[in-house]
Amino acid sequence: MLSASFRLDPAFTIAPVSRRTFGSFVEHMGRCVYTGIYEPTHPTADSDGFRQDVLALTRELGVSTVRYPGGNFVSGYRWEDGIGPVADRPVRRDLAWHSLETNEVGIDEFMRWAGKAGVEVMYALNLGTRGVAEALDVQEYLNHPDRTRLAELRRSNGADKPYGISMFCLGNELDGPWQTGHKTAYEYGRLAAETARAMRAAEPDLELVACGSSSSSMPTFAAWEAEVLELTYDQVDYISAHAYYEPLDGDIGSFLASAVDMDHFINSVTATADSVGAKLKSKKRLKISFDEWNVWYLTRFQATRETEWQVAPPVIEDSYNVTDAVVVGSLLISLLRHSDRVTAACQAQLVNVIAPIRTEPGGAAWRQTIFHPFALTSRLAKGDVLRVEPAAPSYETARYGDVPLIDAVATHDPESGDVTVFVVNRSQDAPATLTVPLAGFGADLQVAETWTVHDDDPNATNTATDPDRVVPHDLAGATVTDGELRATLAPVSWSAIRLTRTA
Ligand code: AHR
């Protein structure tokens, strides 16, 4: 049995929990849109063709923000193709995923869906094949109230009021050679700066995201951020980060430590951004929009890449197991721990494409294993994020060296007094006892609810025929005794424990 402990104190505040940490991502890719959120012939479809089973699961997941419409897709996308009468909309090639895009769903449909789901939209602009003029056009269509040609066009398409989108991504992964319209850091930085400057001339308060590297393993990582930010620093509010994790060569120990890499990635981007700020003698501090993150079995995808020109083919429909869910829970711990700088994040993606929600065309929708830590963290992380320094044994990993077996973060809601601990046990064979002295809270706390994602079979998955094979369970035996939280954490587990004031 391992043992771990950490102190919690309401004075050790990192930052308020940002609701935008619980963002997601809908790309016109595979079956995320078509037969994912939208399927007019489905038995649960509403009058707009949206699957109500998927809408209900999206609400249950606790998604705050949704990035749209891509992704690699956006770098070749013409937003005008997706407005007006559906019968008049063109079918186009999507070069990013070698699919056909019918444009049945465009921005007006998506905004209707977002309203029903109760989510904010983070709109990604095409800065791959397009530039300043087209960015201004879509901004005018989305946000200008009336009288201009594009505002009136929106109104004639049924949206009388502007959509009021406040957060725009200035392109997607333009450092990547696979990206349509791939650019050097200088080319991209200049374009992003001029696009931002022009958009702000109409709406000074927009929140704009410059593209960071598509992963920290890119050869240009950090140099890209530095050059782009030198060109855009005064014009943007965020730099983006993207990271996907998978077990490589069967190395589960390193996979379970993926959050160590995410921590390092965030710290590196923060340091790079701050160094540019220092060089520019700016007091402004940029935030990070971690607008693509997840577990993705990328190696498997690269081996089986689909090249047929089909409409909404199944693409990267990864089926997630318990270990994947524990890693997702630990990545959320990392994001929360950096709430002082990471104030927006999007799990990629929402439905079918490396997603917490899966559907069958015409059939069921179900929660993948990774749904559960996301939904629980979104529901329970309230108030302020507290700094946590676990004292725990460590283990050796091939990719990240010595890694603590226990990782954790906590939140404290000053209004309700609730304290929630999110904790992961990375050991593959040993349970761990957790002890957390609570004296700093100055009030008696008791356990209000506990959840753990664990299974004797870490490879267990949820499927259409067995959708609840893996569900969170009560963390039996968690108590507050003598002013200390005590709990036992199973191997390969992620847990959440909410404490509340004793009445
Ligand atoms: O989410 C899948 C893809 O991953 C996105 O289209 C792209 O931005 C990233 O490389």
C-alpha cells in the first residue's frame, strides 16, 4: 500500500476556476457533425435536424465552450458555402480529411445547435487559404447588428440579432506542413497581426487567439511561439496549445504520466510568451487557450489513413478504456493547476471523432469512459483552484523520468464552503492511502460525495451494446476523521471527493 498526503489551505489560491476550461470542439471532420450532432432522419432529431440524445449528453458533459468549425478543416473552408437555402449550398472537397463537405450544416445551424446545448462558440477563422478580408466578412456576418450587406444577409437567413461571438482563433495549426496554407512563423505572425488589428477596428474587445505550435514535439516549437508573438503580442490575448497523448510501444507507465508533459508544455509556452513580453517591455500577460487536447491513438490512425472522397466517413473513432479515462482526468488536473494562465481549453472533439460521446447512425448515443472524469470535473470544480503539493512516492518512466505516483488538485468555493479534491493514482498495481489535513478551513467539513473511475480491467470500454460497462463508482470508505480527509485510491484510478461544511 502506498501512502500520499498534501495540505489544503484556502489561502493557497492559484486563480478562479475558469468555466472555459471545460470547452470542447466540433470540427467538420468524420462523423462529428453529420450523424454526430446533426442527423435529420434520426428518431430523436428535433425540427432543426439535431440529435436530442447528443444534445442531452452534451449538456450532461458540462461543456462550456465549443470551438468550431475546425481544426485542419477550417484552413480550406469557405464559410459562405454554409449559409442560405440548403439546396443551393455547394458540395466541396475537404482536403484536410479527404472527405466531401455537403455544407448542410453551416454557421447559422451551428449557432442554433449551440443555443440548444447552452454553450459559447469559439469561432476559428480560415487563415490558411484566406486572409484579412474574409475574416472581416465572417466577423461582420456573425457580429454586426444590422444595415450592412452581411449583417442583413444574416438577418435574411433568420438570425435577427448578432451572434456576439467574443472569442476568435486566428487560424489553426499553421506551423504544420500538413495544414492547407501552411506558413512560416513570419508569414503567419504578420497575417495574424493584421487580421487582429482589422477585426479590433470594429470590435476592440474581442478575445483573439494566435496559433501556437501544433504540438510541443514540432521542430519549430518555442521558436514559432516567440516569432509569432513578437509580431502579434499587442493584438492578441491568447496563444494556443495543442497536445494529444497515447500509449507508445505499450508503455502504460509513461502514458499515465502524460500530465507531466502537459505541465511542462504549459510552463514552456508561458515562459516563451513572458520572455517576448519582457523583450517588448510590455506589462501585458498573455493567456493560453489549450484548444485541442485529449487521448488520441494517433499512431493507429496514421497507419490506416482514409483517402476516399466520402461524405462523413468514420474517422478516428477511438474507443476509450479505463486507463484512457484516468489519463483524461489527470490532464484536467494539469489544466486546473495552471488556471492562472490557461483560461480556455477544448477537449478534442465532442462526438465520434476522438470523443467522449459516440453515436451510431440511426441508433444509440453513449458515454465513452473519458466522458466521466470530464463531466465530474466540470460539475464539481467551483470557486478557486488551490495549490496542492502532494508528498508521494514516485516511479521511473521511460519518457518523463521520475514521476510522482499521486497527482492532485483541489478547488474551494468560498460561497458554499465546498472543497473538492481531484486525485489520480498512477500506480498499476498498488492502492494508495490519501491523507489530507483540513485545519486551514476553520470549519468542520464532511464528505458530501465521492466518485472514482477505476475497473479491475483497465482495458474495459463502453460500447453501443454495453454503454455503462464503465461508470464512476462511490469511493467507498472516504471519510473526514480528526480533521483529516482519508481515502484509499485504487491502482490506475481517478477520483473526485467533494467536502462540504457540517450543518
Ligand atoms: O482534432 C483532430 C485534428 O488534430 C485537428 O483537425 C487538428 O487541428 C489537429 O491536428
